[in-house]
Amino acid sequence: MKILVTAGPTREAIDPVRYISNRSSGRMGYAVAQAALERGHEVVLVSGPVSIPAPAGARVVPVVSAADMKAAVDVHLAWSEALVMCAAVADWRPKRVSAVKIKKRGASPVLQLARTPDILAAASARKGDRIFVGFAAETGADFETEAARKRKKKRCDLVVGNDVTAPGAGFDVETNRVSFVTVDGVERLPLMSKLEVGRRIVDWIERQAALR
């Protein structure tokens, strides 16, 4: 199969030295890409700025902002048979970006924010018979409810939900504890390595592809 994976954070510039971002390390998305490559699939990995090595054999498309990532997904979606949207895309960007470093002198600056593009929602208009996997990284016990809402709204076949405040399941760690949320209900997985989670996701994609 041809699998398109997004991973890592995006950075939304405030000025040449500052940006809005999040704590994503890219480990989960890179694990999905590695798992897919292990099974002999072709992988395009659209990656925000991370400090981990890319899996050998993946075609890596480096991006910085949400707009960059959307453009890359737009280009490669037609090639793909499955999209795994694992990236932690920043939800907001500054409305105006300063061309020079903002100095501390004077009054504190006020940032006006605008929404970044919803990449998965935009891609859903071109879903066709592709398999879509989304992620819902939440805080709190209702993360499965949010994952179910996201699955319906974004036309996903599977949403992988987790509570990032749970021990061993947050950012920049090697493990994760997730729930698979589909039209058939919820499957809760135990704590395992992110690579093993990636393998479970690839297994699920392969089973769905076999049914089509």
C-alpha cells in the first residue's frame, strides 16, 4: 500500500526568532511510518520540525507551518491509499508576523491569533475510498468521547485517542496507551511502545484494505 503519514509539531512564526508550537516530538508518527515500512508498504512522511532520525526507506517531506503541511498533504494525497494524520498541528497562528525581532522595550505586545487550516477536514473532501486514520491527543477522562466526535466530523475510519496526561502516554516518551475508536466502538490497548502502537495501526489498516 501507499501510506501518507504526517508527524511532529508545526511552528507558527511570531517573528524571526519566536513561534507558537506544541510539545510533540514526532515519535508516534515516525513509529507508524517505521511500522508501515517493516510491512513492505511505501511511505511518504510529511514531518514538522523534530530531532529524531527518519525511518530508513521513507520519503520525507519536511515542513514547518500548518500551511506548509496542508500544502504537502494536498500534493501527496492523490498518490496515497491511506492517510495517517498523526501530526500535532498548531491550532492558531499570529495574524501578523513581525519581519524583525520584537523587542522587550515598551509595552508588552498583544498577539492576535487566527485559526490554522484544518488539514484533515480539508482532505476529507477528497477521501474517496482511502483509509483515514486520525489522532485525538486529549487531557482528561473524556478523550474517547472527543475521539468519537472527531471520527464522525472528519470522516475518519479510525481515530486513535489518548490522554496525554496519563503516565507513559504523553509527549516525548517511548510508550503510549491509546484507544482505537471506530464505527464499531472502542478498543482499549494496554501501555506499549509507540512502535508497537504503530504496528497495531498498520495491522488495522491492512485488515480494512482487505475488506474493500
